[in-house]
Amino acid sequence: MNVTTERKWNIRELLLLLILCLVGVPILLENVLYDQLIQWFDNTLYAGTLTGFFMAIVFTTGVYWIALQPNQLGWHAVGLIPLRKKMWKTIMLWTLFLIFISIAIVVVMDVLSIGTSNNKTESLKSDLTPFTFMIGFLSAAVVSPIYEEIFYRGFLYTWFRRWGVRKAMIFSSFIFMIVHIPTYNTLPVNFASGLVFCWVYEKTGSIIPAIIIHGIVNGIGISLSVLA
């Protein structure tokens, strides 16, 4: 067991950050801010990318000011622990596993005629240039993996870990899945990815391997989606 079961935070921190995640961000950023950015740029890609950037700031500062700073904890408390050489084997194996699982889910969904396209990749495809691709790629493969792993695995999984590994994996992955609504057709992949990232964090004690796997899979996904 690598993730500590020490109770670093109480219910207050959990409720405040869940309100931020499930209420504050969807209302103020994904709706109000996004709509304003659409008016300014008249471009869904730029508006979506900037919204994602502000989300990264809000989530990371939220974790710091609510969970870390009041309890005099450093970023290591949410798993930001230096990468070690022996972690690379875990990274490679679980990256391949997640790619395989994601492909299998996509194939099944395609057979069921559910489809896996979403508005973000569609907006990128509609205005695809080297510059717009770079923006979309960096957002999906760099920015999102960092703040999402800090929040959903570093904080949420660690908080739920007091109830056991299995419950912590399921609860944190379920929340990770539902925040991706309204892209309903990608939710199964989101949930499966959450489980993998939790397991990798559990086994390594660091969220950096999960960030790397998350980034690689997202990068491959967006590349295939817009270039296919």
C-alpha cells in the first residue's frame, strides 16, 4: 500500500471542494464564463481552451487554499512526489492497458451505434490548423491531466481511501465520470480511465505516473479524433 490512510482532511474540505467541482465550476466557468468567451471570440475552440485553463487554476488553487494551506500540508499530500525509475515500467504497462480498454469500449459503443464524438474535437476539426491543433493538444494532453490528477486522484481518491481501495476507486472515478457530462458517449471511457489512474496512484504513491498516462492517452485520443 503506497497511498497513506492517514486522515489528512475532514468532511468540511470534502464538501467545499465537491461544491467547487460540481456546482461552482459548472455554473460560473462552464456556463457563464464560456458563454462570455464565445461572445468575445466567436470561436468554440478558443472559448473552450480558455475555460479549461481557468478551470485548471480554480481546481489547483482550490485544493491549495481549502485542503493544503489550512492544514499546513505541502503538495506531496496530494501525491506530487518525484518520479522514480522503477515507475516507468508501471507507466508503460498501464498506458498500454488503458489504450486497449479504451479501444474495446469505443468498439462496443460503435457496435451499439452510440458513437464517441464530442463537441470539443468537432470544433477543432472544423478549424484545423497547426496552431489550433497545438492548442487542443496542449489543453488535452498537458493542462487537463495535471489539474485533474491533483484533484480527482490526489485529493478525492486520497480522501475516500479511508474507506478502502475499492470504494475509493469507485467513488472518485464516478465523480470523475459525471463531471464530463454532457459528453455522455465518452462516460464509460472516463470511468475506466479513472479506475486505472487510481490504481496507478495506489501502487506508486505518486500522481505523476497517472499524469503521464493520462496525458499520453489524451494526446493519442485527440490526435486520432481530429486527424482521422
